[in-house]
Amino acid sequence: MKKALLFLFAASVIFAAGPKVPYTHEGFYSTDKVQKAVHFVSVDDIKKSLEGKGPINVSFDIDDTVLFSSPCFYHGQEKYSPGKNDYLKNQDFWNEVNAGCDQYSIPKQIAVDLINMHQARGDQIYFITGRTAGDKDGVTPVLQKAFNIKDMHPVEFMGGRKLPTKYNKTPGIIEHKVSIHYGDSDDDILAAKEAGIRGIRLMRAANSTYQPMPTLGGYGEEVLINSSY
């Protein structure tokens, strides 16, 4: 039990985060038994909100947003820095995890539904992650196959870069002229706000190694219902 608690504490920050901003709304945790009233939306709601609009560019975070990838990070921590977060600063870990570990990650059904909806509209799909790039990109082909991406763009690895923005995904959002960004973390929502676009929160699986859980709806953002799996 102590080892499990130590692991969860050590894995509490998966990637370097931008400045913390106090929540402006009550919100709730995805592990709460009683969910507070927030701005819930469904895939169909998002589709309806885009009716009459031409194709747009949308972006997705990867970990806990489109893939349940905790097994890769658990393995990396156990191998490179048991009980500590030092593995996240180890380039050997990033080389390994990005080279093909995601063949063991589980695609989230909500991501399948979202991407199918956007592709049916003719929208362009981008993946923008806080991961640090490795010496081989095995992530792009995994995502292309898992979500049947018709016009696949290489994954944008934003971790480890010196950037002029507060949040590391903001430059990728701006560069690709993204209109909607989907993500599970506070940084995803804050990056969308920094870029001046619509940010939609996906719920993180309760057994994710990425702890502590964020407050869903804490910035008044839309929260995708039933999006933890």
C-alpha cells in the first residue's frame, strides 16, 4: 500500500506544467461520486455547434485524452527512477516511450467518436503533446492506425522546448490555426485560453498515474460527458 501511494505521489506531475492559475468555478473531480453542474457537452452537441461552418483545424492532447498510456509511464518510472519523477528528465526514457510503447496504450472510445465526427466534417486533426521528443517517432503511426486518420500530420512534441508562451502547447495551437483544442489537463485548457480558442476538457480515467486529478469545469470550460474512457 505504501509503495502504491508513493508511486501515485511521485507520478503526480507527468510533464512540466505552465503557471498554475486559480480555478474560477467550483467544478468536480472525475473520481467524485456526485458530479457538480458544469457545462457538459456531448459529441453531438459539438457537431451541432459547428453546423454551417466549413472545415476547421482541431487539436488533441495525447496522454489521458486520446490514449490511456499510464502503463508506459509506470514502466518508465519503475525502470529509470523508482518512486521519483526523475525519469521525466531522462532522455533515454523519452527515446524509449516514443519509439513504440504506445502499441500497449489503449485508445479511448470518446476519442474515436470525436475524431470520426471531425473527419466526417472534413476537419484537419493535429496531435499536440507535452511529451519531449525522442530519437524516433513511433507515436504518429500508432495514432494514425488507432484512429484511422485520413490525412495524418506528425505529432507535435512540445516538451523540453524553450517557448515564448506560458503554456507549451500554445505555439502548436497557434501555428496550426486550431479552432478547438481537446485535453484532460489544466494546461490544455489554459493553453487554449492563451491562444484565444475554444478548449474542451476530457475526463481523465480514475486509475491514471497522472495525479492529482484536475478540477473539471474549474475554468468554466466545456466538459465532454462520459469521456474518461
